[in-house]
Amino acid sequence: MNKPTRAILHDMRQLAEDAQALIAATADVTGETAAESRKRLSMTLERGKKLYGDVSAKAYDTALNGDEAATKYIYHAVGVVAGAFLGFFAAHRCVSKRPNQK
């Protein structure tokens, strides 16, 4: 996982922890507005946790499928790379054998 992705995940976890702390800290605050705000924030946190789980599962499945494809078609990939190198060296050799043209 690259550094920006780790930073985003860290920030999202920190935001969820701060939101949960806010809910706990305002538990004794009475009033319809405060109760409604806590309820909406709790629902948003639950949706965020579900979304995070879904995205994590999809990312894992995608990485697994990519790994399986790379393993299954490894000889194809090696052949393409070898062909590219051979083409490059053949072209370089043909250019270096030409007489200097002005």
C-alpha cells in the first residue's frame, strides 16, 4: 500500500474515532437537536464502516485476481518482454551498422 493511501486510511480511522468520542462526550447533553445529531452521526459512522468493509473486500478480490492472472499468464508476459528486448537490440544493431549519412 502506498504512502498516500495509508495516510488517507489513517485519517479516516482517526475521524471515526473522533466522531465516536464526540458521541460519547455529548451523551449527557439533552435536547432534541443534540439527540438527532448524535443519531445521524451514528448512522453515518455505521454506513462508513460498511463502505470501508466493502471497499476493502473488493480491493482484496481485485488484487487476488490480478495475482492469479499474472501467475496464469506468466509465460505470455515473459514472451512479450523478451520480444521487446530482442526488437530493441535488433533495431539498435541495424542502426549502428549503417554508414554515416550526412
